Amino acid sequence: MLYPRSSEGRQIQSFDGIWNFRIDDSPTRNEGFDQKWYSRPLSTTGAVIPMAVPSSYNDVTEDKNIRDFVGWAWYDREFFVTKEWQSRRLVLRFDSAHYYCIVYLNGKEAVRHNGGHLPFEAEVNNMINFDGPNNLTVALNNTLSPTTLPPGTISYKADTSKYPEGYFVQNLQMDFFNYAGIHRHVRLYTTPTTYIDDITVTTTVDIGSNVAYVYYDIQIIGNQAVGLTVELLDREGVIIQGAPTSNGTLKVMNPTLWWPYTMNSGIPAYLYTLKVMLDGSVIDVYRLPVGIRVVNVTSEKFLINNTPFYCHGVDKHEDSDIRGKGLDYALIAKDFNMLKWLGVNCFRTSHYPYAEEILDQADQQGIVVIDESPGVGIKSFNFDNQDLLNHHLEVMSEMYRRDKNRPSVCMWSVANEPDSDSANSVNYFKSVIGHTKQLDPTRPVSFTSDRDYYNDKCVQFVDVIMINRYYGWYSDTGHTEVIQRQINTNFMEWRKLYNKPLLVSEFGAGTVVGLHMQPSVAFTEEYQIEVLSQYHQAFDQHIGQFLVGELIWNFADFMTAQNPTRVVGNKKGILTRQRQPKAAAQLVRKRYNSMFNSS
Ligand code: GCB
């Protein structure tokens, strides 16, 4: 699915702004559908409040019922469309809405989508009123179930001596707040009626002869007889290569490769543009950024353009005050500034695919991305659920379709910490990993395991072993002196069994900013420094061998459900939730900046 970009043949209308909003907390929790709220302005159905789009709705108001709401939330707004667009194809696109979403336009269903982190769209020409207002209504349900990703369950509390009638709680199988809302942009965009529907680009590089090949495949919908031109432009807009066919190979002599910004191997993050034109630009034009690079994995190394890449990275979350998981350009810019300040060259989209605007920055700034699906917290009792597996396969297809052309995306992570030691995990992961490799033979595939070398049954399918380890935190709390020994032992044991590169995809310690103690105690800033230093010393013994990276849990503090082990959220950030450094950030900054050019 192509990201909406304006061009000579395409225009965009944004629906970002303040919408009307209400939750359906009626006794049946289904009043919205029973009374057809989508058939009239939401403000005529009862009290509405203003709600920002994009944003999570949870932290925008002072109402606990809204913050903790589970069920259907409703949004609507009015918009107009110029008559000049009458002859164009009109597409309504949601970049993401969490979780299950039904969209109505002027009272009729336009599209529905299952899944909280990926875009969906519909052609709406027949539904638009060009002679007056249009009403756009969204019904959104954030309930997590055994067939959602992440999965969750609802517990009904039937004992009325303890709980009110009809009481239930949502049980989450993951450690982050289940923010809900229209999280990313909503847009109406135009294309011509014969249009470029999809573009797939892959690249290979022959380093020895200094030649690259750009393979492209373009899907056109409409008149297939239309003339098509493809041009590859360099950064200055100079045409490097061209072709008149919808699929083929462009040979690039002396290519400027896409490199992570920390690798001293050329211009960082160089992007070409693939310009696709139908009928010389009269009909449709689409410009796709293209980074020429190749990713390979050996038994010991993670190679970008045949050069070993060591990931000095962090795990992140889409999370901040007030807006929750809502897209915010100031936050994106700040986060990338802090990533660069820290010297980070890689992050994992823990634990779901991030906004396209975030990946744009990774492409443009040269930061490697491990693109993770929302498959977090899949338990042994989930694996036999065929509907969940089908949904997971569908989500991988949607992720691939959205992110396949991005040079920054160098590996797929299909899941985080599943019960990969259970017997029924094997078929499940064989299927999900197999499906992902079939979709994309050009990138390695993995998942993060918190199991061990002796009981994990699914690491056999991955290209790079990713392990999450909390020595000195969840085990031997307070004892940083055991970390190096435990890491070394564990590494060697994985190595004995598998001849694959290893990446530590999580390690860290909870730290409440401003808490100090000498000697250190868990949750103080001193303790976080001690824990990270011990891991660093252990890692240093294996860099250059089979260890290909380290990802600190976490870039910044983030919100979780309320839980006695969490202090207003998870505090393992090296930055606060407001992106200010804790003392450990200085340690990481020093370490990562000293690793430049060697990775
Ligand atoms: C993990 C999870 C992550 C948690 C983290 C923690 O292993 O992958 O989602 O937030 O541990 O802090 O407990």
C-alpha cells in the first residue's frame, strides 16, 4: 500500500484536528449500533466532547472512565469536498486506529479494519456528497481478545458480594498501556482513475564491481494500455536510469549506497527517488524514495553492504504524555535528536509497527530498524487458536506491504517473548516465520526470546537469535556482580547449539529519576548505571565474534497498566518519559559514540 504523497496527479486533504467523541458505556455497551449513531451527527445522540486526532483518547480528559475504558468509542466530524475532485478517484485512508475500527461515511459503512497499528483505506467516490457536508463517523473498539495482537482476555467478576453487577476487567498480556484512539493521520487523497496501485523495489549490490541493481515491479489499476515510464533520480534530481516497463531491473554504475549514519563508508542514508509516471505524467505520478543497500547474515555477522554491522541500539515505544500513542511531529523530531545524541544506530519497533513518519526519519537519517509485529505476549494457550494464527499471518502481510521498500528496515521481528518453549509454539512459528520469509526473501527474520537455549523450540527458524535478558533485575535483584558471568555462560550455551549470530534485544533496570543511593539499590540512578556497565563489559568480550548487537530496554520511560511492580509506568528508560536524560544516558552516550565507524 503506497503512502499518500501529493504529486502532479494526486492531492491530499487532511482530517487531522478536533473531532466529536463519546464512549459507549451504556448498560448493553452496544447502544451506538442499536441506535445507529453513525446515521446522524454524533452530537445529536448525546453529550460529546472534543477529541484530538491523531491521539490516544485515554489521557486527554480528566475522566478515569475514559482513561480506562474498554469497548466502543465513537468519533465523528464533518468535511467538504471540492467539486473539482468529482472526476478523480477518492481514497479515504486511516494510517492506524486501535484496535477494531468501523468507518461510516454519510451513514454507510465505508471500511472496517482489524488491527491497531497498520493502515487501511477505501475508495469512497460513491459515498461522497459534493453538494454539501459529509459526515465521517468512526466506531473503535480497543478490547483485546485471544484473537487480537497483542492477545488479551476479559475476566467477568460474577461475585456480586465483591463486585458490582456486570463488572469486568481487561487482562493484558503485555507490559504497556493499551492506548486506544485514532492514532495516526486520517486523509482523503485523490488519484487518477487509472493509477499506480503499488510499487515493490528490492536492491542488490555487487561491491567488487561497484554496480547495483534496482529491481522494480509496478501494479497499475485501470487502463493497462497506458504508457508507463520509470526513472531513477539521484539526490540532485538527475536521471540516472530509466525504463518504459512496469517491471524490470535498473543497473546503477558507481552507486551511492544507503549506509547507517554511524558507518564511515560513504554518505549516510543516501536516497534515490524512483519516479513512476503514467502517460508521461499526464495521468499519474508517484515518487518513491529508494535506498540501495543489501543485508546479509552469516553464522556470525550481520552485514550491511557486505560490511559487518554492530547494532548499538535501544528499544522504543510510541508513548508520551497526553497523546499516548498518537502521532506527534515534535516528539518524532525530538526522539531522533536524542537517538543521534546518544549515538544510537538501530532501534526495534517494540512491540508493534511504528508510524510511517517515524520510519521516514529512520530512512532519511540512516538508523537501522528491526521492524516488530504486534505479536507480543503470545502464550501457550494461544498457539492452537487458528484464528489468531491467521490474523498474525495477515498482519505480517500488511506490515510487509507497508514497509517493504524501506532501506532502514533491515530485519523483521515477528513476535516478542512468546511461550516459545511450549510444544505447540513450533507449528505456529514455523508458519509465521515461513510466511514472512516467503513474502520477503531479502531480509532476515527473527523474534525475541526470553526462554533459554535448552528449552526454546522456535529459535531454530530464525536468522539471528534475539534474546531478552534481565540478569541483576528480575533475577538476582541487587547483584550486579553476577551479570557478566551469567551473560558469558548464556552466550556460550546458545553458541554451542546454534551457529547463528546473537543480538541481545533487551536488558535494563528500572530507575526512578532523581533516586540516588550509594551503595546502589534497585530503582536508583546508580543501580541503572551499574547494571548497564556490567552488560557492556560482558558484551565487549564478544563483539567482533558472534554478538551483532545490543538494545537497551528502554529509550524512555513509558506508561503501563497499573501494577505493583510499576511506578507510574515502566521506568527502565535511560531518558524520562519527557525525554530528559537520566544519569545512565551519559554512560550510553559515551559508549555508543565511541563505537562510531566500527559499526
Ligand atoms: C520484557 C518485555 C517488555 C517489558 C520488559 C520489562 O521482557 O519484552 O515489554 O516492558 O520486559 O521491563 O519488564
